[in-house]
Amino acid sequence: MNPLSVLQDSLYFFRSHLLSIAKLCLPLVVLETLLGHVLYVQLGEQPSTLAYSVLLGLIFYPLYSGALILYMDARSQGEEPRKRDLLATSLRLWPSFALLVIICMLMIMAGISLLVLPGIWVMVNLVFAEYLLVLRGLQPLAAIRQSFVLCKGHFWQILVCIIGVMLPLWLISALLQSLLGENPTALLSVLVDCLNGFLTLFSTLVSFRLFMLVTDPALQRAER
């Protein structure tokens, strides 16, 4: 499993299906961002603002992430799914997906509270949990256990892929924030946050590609 090939394949898929992914996920990303900015304007920099932001993420992330996972799976099988069907299925999966996100967040936070490295180890081993829940129908705890099983022997490749995705995204975000300055207009701030949120979806594509390689022996042989 070559991390560079994984990143290249994921980037090709992202570019080839950019419009479809935008139509599917961007409206929810924009709505999440707008509500987040409204909360910030109303509440300011208070502890409750962060709590509400996390709550917004729990509401919206499972919806657009679940729909994107279903879309990638359908396209990998040569199917052309309808947007409303993907969103309907994602909505049905929302309760278990949201619970999975909560459990994963708590596990990662617990790992980080011990030391940074345990948190990274937990994060890497949870990378397939969402796909197991959405595509294999596993319950949250079962998806977490199976994700740890699938990650055995692939830790470093997965970690390299995560770094290879997140580092450029962090740099892009930092660059955009520096260009905005200290007092950007509300519109520009919303647009930049929407762009950052949309680009972050690329990490979902990379994780899906890793999931396909780990669970499909034929793809693993082709990679070699």
C-alpha cells in the first residue's frame, strides 16, 4: 500500500467528481458554516460557543460525510446514485453515525490527555470506523473494534496518508486566514470557512481509498 499512490488516486477522484461532490456536500457545509458564524456573532468568544460549534458538527458532519461515503462506494462500483437517495440514506444513518463520532472524539481526547502519541495512535486506528458503519452496517462499537483490526500492519502507511492530507490543508487554511487579516468582513470569513470545510472532505476520499485497499485483496495486489 503506497501512500503516494493513495494520495494520487484520491486527488484524481476528487478532481473528476468535483462538481458532483460539491452539489452533494457543499450546501450542508455552507449551512453549517453560516450557523456557526451566527452563533459566534450572538455569543462571542465564550466556552458555550465552542460547545455549540461541536454540536453543529455532530448535526451536519454525519449527514454530508455519510452521503459522500455512499457516493464514493456507488461510483467505485460504476453506479450513478441520485443525490436525494444518498442524503436520505445518510439521514437514516445519522443517529448511529453521530454516536460513533462522539465515541471517537472521546477516545481521541482521552489518548491526547495521556500524551500526544497515544491520541495519534487512537486516531489512526479509528480511521475506518465510519466506513464500516456506513457501508458494512456495523454498530458504532463494532465498527470501532473492526477498524482497529483492519489497521493492524498498516499503521505507518495510514499515518503518512493522514499527514500528507492534513498538512497541506492546514497550510492552505493558515494562508487564507493570513490573507484575510485581523478584521475580515463577515462575507469573506464565511467564504473562507466554507472553502476550508469543503477541502477537508478530501481527507474522506483518502480514507475511503485506504479502506478499499485494506478490505479488497485484489486491489492490494494491483497496488503492488
